[in-house]
Amino acid sequence: MPHINSLPNHTDSTKIARDRAIIIFGEFGVSIADFDRAVLPTCRKEMDGLSDEYESETRSWVPFSHLNKVAVAHEQEYRSNYNKQYYEKIGPARDRQNACFFELSQKLPQHSPEILKSNARSASHGASVLLPGTASMNKTVNQKLGIARKAH
């Protein structure tokens, strides 16, 4: 972790950058520079596309106060349906992005194997691997490693 220790910690923005570097290293075992260069551009394409699509659609939405009463009900229903469909797409896309983050970071030759070593020790004792992140990401990783969660 020498790359993290070398980061300045003086202002709010440098603290945020340092915290991000710590989180990336803790979750994926790679430096922030390697993550941003080799992992992020590939894995975020779907999420960026969905975000761009959402922004493009909602940019044209005017406040309800600018609409007549007849149009408000129709517009409320349209926006509600649009948001519902968007959030139904974004959850699975985020899960795929998180799985991609993990898979690509582990393929980097300079990743730290300590995360996997500690998880492998836990797995060898019948415990499921728990990575920081979403529950669905942990489920995906456990499935890839062939670890079934034991019923209690």
C-alpha cells in the first residue's frame, strides 16, 4: 500500500481521493491508477450508457408548475413509469459492473492476492467469501469460486 501512503491528506478533495484509493485497494487489490486505467473504462460502459440515456430524457422535463392541469396527470404517470423502468435496468447493470470490476482487477498482474488468500482460507473452512461491496457481487464471486452458502 505504499501508493496510498504517498497520497496527500490535507484538503477535502485529497481526503476523498485517498479514501477512494483505499476502497479500491481494499475491494480489488489494485492501485487506483491501475483501476482507472485498466478496469474502469471497460466496466462502466453499460452504466455510462444508461446514465446518458436517463440524462437525455430527463433534461427536457419541465417543472409541473409549467404544465396545465390536464397535462400534469399524464406527465406524472409518464415520469413515474420511465423512472420505474430505468431503475429496473440500473440494478442488474450495477451488479454486472461490480462483477466486471472484480474479474478484471484480479486479472491484472500487479493486483494484491491478499484479498483472495484471506477469502480462500475462509472458504476452505466452509465459510462463504465476503467481499466489500454489494450482496449480489458477493453472491456472484461465491458462485464463481464454487462456494455455496450454508443454511443455518
